[in-house]
Amino acid sequence: MKRLSIRFWLINKRWFKTYSFLLLLFLVPMLVAGFRLGAGEESGIAKILLYLPDSKDELAAQIASGLMEHNNVLHYEICDSEEEGRKAVEGFRADALWIFPEDMREALARAAVTRSGLRSGCVAVVQREDDVRMFFTRQILCAALYPAFSYELYADFIRRECGLADVTDEELLEAYNSTLVEGSLFRMVYLDGEEAEEGDYLLSPLRGLLALWLVLCGFAGSMYYMRDEQKGAFSRLPAGKRFLWALGVQGVLLCDGTAVMLAALKISGVFTTWKREIFGGVLFACCVLAFCNLLRLLCCRPEWLGSCIPLLLIGMLILCPVFLDAAGPRALQYLLPPYYYLKSVHNTFYLWAMAGYTLALALAGSLLHCLGSSRNQPR
């Protein structure tokens, strides 16, 4: 253990004297600081201006207040006049303007009576262009209007279709409120039973980007080892020990990278529990080590490995759930270490799958090293 500790210290000391390694470590605080700064600033996929012609309209004010309470995905602001809002949209200072009617309840009642629905123009929408973001914003607007509209539709149906025209508004409202469901209809939990908490969506890709960064550290360790090997730094080592030595040299770098990644997760606020993060992080580092070492043996030369790194990182960014957990070719996703790590945060099945995948990579790398060593032995 003393000899291993000395070797670990010496290899680590050498890494910290390498400027490229220090630059690689410096990327993490920059990444975390950028995400934290972005999360603290005004955020949203679109900026929506709300104009209420009659400030005394209680229903319109209630709907606008409800929208602004969820000022996260969309950013809302109240504007003083319709002309001001139109100029802001035309001048690219806002993405859309929602103009509420002077009497919101009367507009919703008219839409319920005519059976025209919310498309009848209860709220006028002014926007420069129609794209996916604007379609999404209109869905949010409809969801905000629907509770009040559903009551007007209910009241009109009871009076016209059920023949109860003499029922008072108070009786209808009492009957309607008695059937309302308090709270949310849905409860979101992960597969491990932990309840999903609503967090800042700007911080959600941070774990995936840090996972890709650790893979980049693994590739950097492989490149450094191949460079030293070309210089003859390990020529005195027996062929049978070079495989373990290569894992040790690259593993020291990944130990530092894993510690930095865990610290970044804790500081950024996307940390779960110490037990889960440490176990998953160490297992992921071992998986990255086996993956990068196998690619080192397959590529043989640092130039070939360097040309593969950008393609592999772009593929991981697309196929792994970094920004979106989109369905993709499973055969390719199962070949990428970040996929197991990101899926294992709330699903222990992928922890076992990552352990099995790591073992398979290590066995393949050991077999490839043995074949290469026997081929290079003099006859």
C-alpha cells in the first residue's frame, strides 16, 4: 500500500505539472459558474407581454397573476398599453403580446354559449412568427384560461341542455366547486421511488455535460500515456505489466476528475445523496477508464485516437440523455458509458448494467493487450 501510495502521489504530481491537464480541470468551474450565472439571470424560452385593458377585471387579473407565479419556462411582464406591447414585439424585445379582453368573464361565457371554444379569440395574441415555441406558449395560455372557461361551459350546459334555467349562479358554483380536485392530478416519481422535484431547467443538462467532461479526461489520459509510450518511458517494464500500468496512469487522472465532478455536482445543486453519487461516480470512472483504454489499444497511435475523440463526444452528446432523453438506437446507446451513468441516477438497474459493461470492456482490453503482446514478441 505504501508503494502504491507513493506511485499515486508521483503520477498525480506529474499530472498537475501538465498545463493541458490544469486547463482541462479549469473547464469545470467555468462550466458550473456559467450555469449558475445563467440560472440566476432572467431566463425563459420566450418573453411574453400581458396587457389588461381593464385593471379592475378580477378574473383577468387572477389569470395574469397565475401565469406570473410560474415565471420560469416563460418570462411574463405586464405592459401599460397595447401600442407599447406591439412595438416591443416588432422591435424583438418580446416574443409575443397577449391582449386580454375588457371583460374576461363575458368573453369566456360568449365562447361557451357559441361552442366556439377558446379559439374564438378570448385573448388576442400578437407575435412576429409562428414556430414551435409560439405553439407551446399558446398551449400554456389555453391551460391558464381553461379553469374559468370550463365553469362557463358547465353552467351553459346545465341551463340549456338539462333544462335547469332557473338555477342560480351560487348553486351552480357550489356544485361545480364540490367536484374540483385539489392539488395536482399527477404525482411524478422516479423508478427508485424518489419523488421528482421541480428544479431549474437551466441546470438540468449540467450532469450530462460533466459526464462528457469526465470522458474527455479519460481520453486525455490515454493520449498522454500513448505519447509517453512512444518516447520509450515504459520500455523497461515487462509486457505483462504494461496493461496494469496503463490503467494506473490513466486511473490517477480519472480519480482527480471524479473528485472534481462530484464537487461540481454538489456546488451546482443537482446533487442527490452521497452514497448514490460516490458509488455511481466511481463506477462511472471505472467504466470510462475501461472504455478509453480499449479505444487506445484499438487505435494504436495517438493521432488515430485524437481523430476519433470529437466524433465520439458528439455522438455521446446526441445519443445520451444530456439535454433530452430521446429514444435512439439502443445498440449504439448501450456502447456509450455516459448513457449508463445518466440513466443510473434514479434507476439501480443501470448501475448493474454499467458494472457488467465495465467488466466486459476490461476483459476485451486485456485480451487485446495479450494478443498484441504475443504478436510483438520475437520469434
